[in-house]
Amino acid sequence: MSKSTDVRVVDAVVTFEEHPFRTPLKFGGRIVDKHRLINVQVTVENHSGQHAVGLGSMPIGNVWAWPSGEVTPEQSEKAMEEFATRAVRLTDIVDEYGHPVDIIYHVSAEYPHLAKVIAEIHGLAEPVPELAQLVAASPLDAALHDAFGKINNVNSYNALSSEYMNHDLSEYLDEQFAGEYLDQYTLRQPKERMPLYHLVGAVDPLTAADLESGIGDGLPETLDQWIAADGLTHLKIKLNGDDIDWDVQRVLDIDAVTSAAQSARGCSEWFYSTDFNEKCENVEYVLEFLKRIQEKSQPAYDRIQYIEQPTHRDLKAHPNNTMHEAAKLKPVVIDESLVDYEALLLAREQGYSGVALKACKGHTEALFAAAAAQKHGMFLCVQDLTCPGYSFLHSASLAARVPTVAAIEGNGRQYCPVANKVWAHQFPSMFEITDGTVGTGSLDGLGLGF
């Protein structure tokens, strides 16, 4: 039966905005130099005829979500833009009242068909892949949860219990979750502060000696400058995955620069994560990488907190790319492969021991993954899509509400700071970094919290 808190969508609007990067970002052999944001505004109505407006925003991120040898980046960006527009229109056919989880659950059933339709319209050689579908639709998902919280005068993370939801988690996952709701796997108050993971891209300068020419915009331009300015303690290192000598040396170089910078400010403890963006051929590459790091620098090895998606995202097509041996040494987290609960279970079967949550895959899907990862005792982290402004606050709110997540990635301030300006005035603790942490405790308002 429908609850009095349920809503239906009465209006939805999609807009787009573009922001240049202050410096290029290289990952997985690809370079990104701008962001195109998808912004969605949703108006919902409850049984009493009251209305509320929710917002969602996310970079299109096609270079990451849809790498292809058949479709150009220009084509994939346009296709994802149209997917986002048409996904919002799918709410027109859902006239029933419901919880945002149910609305998205029903709407998303149409995504595969929509992916094929868009490919036909644009004459593409392949349909919009599942990860790209989730990213393009994620602002709609976020806007629904935001509006639902606002119309019910509650934070959206506190609207995940049986009081608000019409079904327990077994409806969406499996019988292991019978009688359980998402409130069991989320916090009622956000963590007060969380460490910030700073990205070190594959072409990012480490010291002034690496700078060919300065940007001169007043922001730090090298790793040692960023550490000194922001008090960083967590670094995410982008690696090639197909050049082990370069990868090992890159980590050692970063460790040397970081050690000097941390010593200068009296810091004795810091951490790394390593991201290969699927480029490793097999687990042997990862094992050899870890072996060489440990042989050359035990402290650098000890500082590696986890390893992110080393091999191909298509787990079914590469069943031999198991991570069991690597996961004995460090947590190995699934990222690009994680598109649904089935993918999480398959990854776990293939030896992955952790899960990277991303708001860009959809707020609902991220909540499901957070619950499943906790149920199975998996390592959890939250990463972003170089999210600026509103999308970063969304990503941070997710990290602050999942109990076992210890840090939040946030590199929009490095590459796309211009998109942060409006939000930085409202949430200075989230954008003015001095001790390596962000003030997530401020994300406790109605809706998504900001």
C-alpha cells in the first residue's frame, strides 16, 4: 500500500553547463580537459497536493564511463546527454506515488531499451553501455531523493527505513536482506569530518622542477605545494597499468616528494591508493608491482591503503582475471565493473575484497552497493568523477553517511575549481581545506543535506 510520504514526479527539467579544467587530467591513457555537467531539477507532489523541488548534478564523464574503439568521445558525450534528457522523460509514464527507490527501480528497467534507441538515432556502432546509462541518469536519481526529503521535512538518508520505504531490501537484492532496510546500513547523522583523498594524475607535476610553465591562478600547482597548502594525508595515485617500471617509479617518486613535504610540516602518517583504471593485463602485474614497491621501500608499500580496479571492467568476459592473491596483500576494490548487485557478487567471487561507491552511478544504486558490501564484510571507499560543486557535496554526503567509509575523494578543486565558487560560499568547510579533511558534518540539512 502507498504511504502518505510517497511522491510522484509532476515536472522535471534538464540543463547542461560546461567548465574548462585548469589543468589536464590523465588517467587510463586518456586525457580530460573540461567538464560538461548534467543538471536535473525535479518537482514532486505528495498525496496532499504539496510540492517540493529537488536537484541533482553530475559530470557526463563519458571518457571514463564509455571508453570505446567504435564510438568517439564526441559521439559518446552527445549520446549520454540525450540519454539523460530521455531518462528524465521516463518519469512521465510513472503516475503512481512511491519512494524514490521504487520510482528509480521502475524507470531504470527502461534504460537498456533506451540505450539501443539512442544508438540507432545517432547511428552508433554500439548501444550506450550500462555504466554510461547509470552516470547519465544519476542526476535524476539524486534529484528524486533530494525532493523526497524536502517534501517530508527530513534528511534523505533518514528516509530509508520501513517508515518511509514500501519494501525491504530483499525486493531489490536477494533474500539475505529480508526484513532489512537501508537505514540499517547508513548513519542518522553525517560524520563530522572526513579525510580527503587528493588525486595525483599521471601527468601532474610533483615539484617545481616538473613544471614547464605555471598557471599562475593562485592555487597550488605541484604535489608538494598541495600538501603544504591543504595539509593532505591521503593521495590517490593514477598509474598506467601497462608499464610496470614507470608505475613503480611513479609511486616511489611520489613517496619521496610526499615524505619531504610531510616532514616539513611535522606529519608522520599518510596513505596512498593506487588506481590502474583497468589497464593491468592480469593479477600477476599487480603482484609484481606490489613486490617491487615493497623491495624498494617498505614504508611506501605500507602506505598503500587499497588498489582500485586493476583489470578489465567486463568481469564475465575475463573470468581468469581473479584478484584472490592480490587481495591477500591489499584490499582490491571494484569500480568500473560495479553496475549492479550481480556485478558485486561476481567481483567478490573473483577475489575482489572491496567496493568503490560513486554517486555518479546513481544514488539508489550506491545505497544498494553500500548495504551489500557491508553485509559481505567488504572494504568500502567513496570516489568521485572529478565532481565539482553540487556533485561533490552529493558524493561527500554519501561518504559521510556510510559507516565504514573512512575517506572521501574530491579532486574537483584541483581540476575544475571554477564550478565550486557558488557552493564554497555556502559550505566553506567542504571547500576550504587546511588539515586534509572536509567538514561533512555540515551536510545535515533537508533532502540530500545541502
